[in-house]
Amino acid sequence: MANAILGNGGFHHVAVKTRDWAATMRFYCEGLGCTVKVSWAEAPKRAAMLDCGDGNYMEVFEDLEWNPAPIGPIFHLALRTTRVDEASAHLKGMGYKFTLEPKDVTIKSTNGLGDIPVRIAFVEGPNGESIELLQNAVL
């Protein structure tokens, strides 16, 4: 359904900063299967828009002076998947830390949608970002 204000707009990308370009690109490209859609600038201030699939992007900015806040305003970012278990196993094989192993959860909606079953997992990215892998048929 189109957004009443944005029209056919909606979520486009999330941007993260990194001091470790290689580790960040490895996590998002090799670990999560993203591909570089466009990149620009040169080290140590390069950037790239990574295609996560389905028209959604992760933007990465290299900033060697960036000092992340211990707890920022973004709680986590979620990536839609049809393969939580397989993606989790792949990331574990690459050595990434899971803060929540794959598990089934039921969202008890309060707006008349009833119970919504989802399968989720949380993995920590190389910059401390929390990534949720979410699988479901409704959301």
C-alpha cells in the first residue's frame, strides 16, 4: 500500500559509520549477502550504498575519527529474511556473535491483527550495531 504522504516511498536505507572498512564490508557483503550498488570517495572517507535486496539499502561511511556512543538512539535495525536459521548459521561460521539465537516469537497485536508468529535472531555487527534477522509472512 502506498504511503499517504510519501506516495510510493518508504524505507530506503540505514546508514552506519565505521572505522574498519574491511570488517564492515565483510560483515554486510560476505556475511549478509549485500552487494555494492554504488560507492564513492576514497579512503579514509569512502562510502558505499549496499543493496540488501528488495529495494532496501545499507549505507556505510568510513570515518577513522568516529567514536561511537555506548548506547545510541537506534535500538537495532532489522533485515527481512526467509531463512533465519541458514543466515544465522552462515554468520556464526564467520565468527560473529549472536546476542539472541534464532527463536520463534509471537507478537500479540493490539490493533486487531491477532497473533503474529515471527522467527528472529540478533547478531552483533563489527561496529557494535545490533542486527535483527526477521522472518514472517505478515509484516
